[in-house]
Amino acid sequence: MTSVDQTRKRRKIRAVLASGLVLGVGAAITLAAWSDTVWGSSTFGTTGSDFDIQGSFDNGTSWDDYLSPATAGTMTFAQQADALVPGEPVYQLVGLQEVENNFGADIELSKDNADGSGLANLVTVAVADAGAGETAPACDASADFGTGVTIGAASTSMLSTTVEANGFRWVCFSAELAADATVEAGGLESQPILWEFAATSTE
């Protein structure tokens, strides 16, 4: 081997060794890479989405939840619903209020049960949407009543309406003994007629 060939061989070896040193430094940097961590924590609940519709059966003087048929509010009707006379309607105002101020609601009013007394086909009830103001409105013959149903009719949807979050809705009821009712209808009393105000929250 000539001296020139030996010189070239030594240069190649140095180049390979130099490459190895560079690779070695690179591997060392990779092994010493930075590390860091981010953590998150959350809790869950419903305290910010409370929803409560309350009712009033005394022109807004008092409000309560009335959550079941067993605790239903008493509807007495002005002019005494237990002293009906033929052709003379009596009236009852019912107030609804959303008290949590998170959601409004769609309201579906239904007559829940059918009367089986001698008054079943003689007493007709109709309802009217009486407005959304805070102050109790008038509830009388001037209200815009929908089609009435007898208290003997099967479960019936009577009215669809709404109430805003922290707002009010008033419903006026009319009940009337048929104008052609005879004295045989005197002294009778119906079963308790239940009215359901079913509220579904809306955004």
C-alpha cells in the first residue's frame, strides 16, 4: 500500500469517527428532553339550572308548588262553584309563575279526569289565556274562552301557553250549569275535577 493510499484510509476513518461523535451528541440531547404536565379538574351539578313553576289560586296573594293531585290548589270559583244555577257562569283565575329565573316553560293545561255524577253532562268548563303581567287580571265574561268541555268528558287538553323565566301567566276558568238543567239537578255534587298544568322548561 502506498503512502497516498494510507493517507486516504486514515481520512475515511476520521470521517466515520466524526460522524459517530455527532450522532452520539444528538442521542444525548434526545434523552435529556424537557417534560411538562397540565391537569384539569371539574365538578358537576344542577344548582345553576333550577326550574320551578308555582301556582296561585287566590289572585296572586300566595304561591306554592302544588306538586300532586293530593296537594292540588283549591279552585273555589267566584260566585260559588258549589251553588251553580242554570245559565249563570262562575269564574276562577289561576296564576303560574316561574321562580328560579333560569328557564321559561311551555305549559299544557289538561282536564285530568271524568266526573261520573249526575252533573257530568250538565256542567261545562272553558279556559282562557288571561295574560302574562305580574298583576292579576280580571277573570270574567270578557275573557276569550276556548271551546268548553263537560266535566264528564274524558281527559282533555284545554290550553297550550308559555311562561317566561321569572315571569307570570294567568289562566281564567269558566264553569256553567246548563241553561236547561231541571230541578232534578239540585242538591248534586261532582267528583273533584283535577286540572294539570304540565310545564316543560325551554331555553
